[in-house]
Amino acid sequence: MHAWNNKVVVITGAGSGIGQAVALHVAELGCHIALVDINEKGLMETQEKLTRFSGDYSSHVVDVTNKGQMQELPEAVIKQHGVVDVLFNNAGITINKTFNTHTLEDWEQVVGINLWGVIYGCKFFMPYLTKQSEAFIINTSSLAGFLGMPNQTSYCVTKAAVKALSEALYAECKGNNIHVISVHPGAINTKIFDFAIQHSDDQEASKKMFDKVKRFAMQPHVAAEKIIGATVKKRQRIVIGADAYIVDIIKRLMPVAVHRLFAWGFNRRIER
């Protein structure tokens, strides 16, 4: 019997991608799951895929940027499941635009989902997690949390903030037996690419770029297995994928020079 058997896991962004893959993986381990997403169709798809397992699963159509909805979510989960053992703040988006072409509405959307969604999740679920003898908070950052990249300003800002938040909470919550983990995936083959293309300065160029990225992108189910495996071992930081490891190492070895390379590549593209 797995150590997480019968644990209650809350997953935001559970309607697709990593969130859906994590749901399927922890269901196989014997967990009960509260699925959270703004996309009701995606939630229904995930719920349908869970029918082959025997756990207790609930679906919650929630906008993680909405403080009121997020504040009400823990009570809805408790009403269905009784307790919360694991919170996986996973919902996230990115757009492929320069800072100058980012609108303030773009910023509000990305910051709302990628950062405020994580803050709300941690804040409102914390009182319930502290009641458990052992609990986990898993926050999805990114390789983009390690450094700033052109055309990804809002994504890099929010993912770096999630990394910093997770590190601070790791220290603060350790004494309460809440293990806080920061997850840094590289390229994972999910719908996040499609959203980035749709919200880009040049959709054709973005599609070509992301099509190349998809060739080496990890499949979500592989990422989910790695994330949960490392979480159970109580790792404080989880780096997923060779590309994420490479970016982390390059930033450590070339903290300034790597951005000169980005500048060279970005300006060369503009000149063409």
C-alpha cells in the first residue's frame, strides 16, 4: 500500500495537462481528489478518466483568480472529503509577447492565474492543512523561474515569484509538518503552448517555435510521476526535464552572460 493511500489531494488546473496527469497518477496510488479548474469541459474529461479507479472524486468549477471563489473552495472540499492532505497549485498560462506589446490586461490575467491563484490556494487551505499530522503544498513554478527570457516577461515574473513564495513557506511551514515543494518543469507537451500561440505578437512565428519545442517536450504523465515521486520523498525543489536542468546550470555558471546571449538572439531575430 502506497504512503499516500486514502490521502485527499486538491489539484488546480486539473482539466488538462500536468494537472490531469497528476490526478490520474495519484488516483492510481489510492488518493481521493478534488479537481479544480475554470474549464468545466476539461473537468468532466478528467472525471471520466478517473472512473476506472475507486476513489472519491469531486469537481469544482473555480476561477483561481477570483478571491471569493477560492475562499469558498476549502469548505466545499471539506464538505465532500472531510480533510485536505495535499494542495497542488498547478493552474498556469503563458503568452508569447514582448513587454512593450503586453497589455495591462495581459499582465492582470497572467499574474492572476500564475501568482494570485497560488497565493489564494496557500492562504485559504493553510488552516486545514495545519490540522493534519503531515501535509503537502506543491506549487508549480517553471524553468522560467530561474531566469528572465525575452517574450516571456509576465511568465518569468510570476514563476520566479512562485519559487520565492515556496522557498519562504518551506521554512515557515516546516515546523507544522507541512512540506512545501517548488516544481520547475521544462517543456511539457500541454495546451499551454496553444494558449501562448493564440496570445502572441506573431502567431505564425510562435507556432513554428513551439512546434520545435514539442519535439523534445516531456509527456504530462511522465512529469506527473516524477513530481509525485519526488514530493513523497519530501524534496524542497523538483526540477523536471533535461532542459530545466540545463537552464538551471547555465544560470548558475553564467548569471550575466546568459542574458547577453538572449539579447543577441532577440535582436538578431528583429533585424531579419
